[in-house]
Amino acid sequence: MPDVDWDAIIKAGKEAVNDKFSSRMASMTTLTSTKVEEILAEPGIDKENLASVLQVIKDSTKSNEAKAKAIANMSKGVHVLVSLLGKLL
């Protein structure tokens, strides 16, 4: 039986998922895929955190104050928001 490099397979799978996520996020925001990848490369930020913060920001039914409270109550919410602003400015 040939040796299987499971680490390489796992790494390739993660990269494919991250590329698809970055592309999808870029298509729904003004961020480029590269900017999304840069945000995800920061320590403590993952796809779930980023998606959650963007979902709150895009929610047109909430006031800015409600959005700020929701983001402040999220795990890593403020960290993600600061990173997003850093990439936009």
C-alpha cells in the first residue's frame, strides 16, 4: 500500500475551502479576495467570526447602536471589526 501524505491532503483541502470562502465573501462585499485572505490570516479571526460580523453589519433592520452592541457581545467581534476597518482605510 502506498504511503499517503494525509497532512498534504488536509492542507490542500483547507486551502481550497479558504479560497472559495474568500471568493464568495469578495463577491458579497467591497473587499477583494486578497483582503479577505489577509483578514483571515490574522490571529484569532476565522471564517465564522468574519461571516457573523458581516451579517450583523449588513442587517438593515438594526440600528447602528444595535449593531454595535451585537458585535461587542460576539466572541472576537470587535477584533474582526477593527481588522475590517484597517483593510478598508
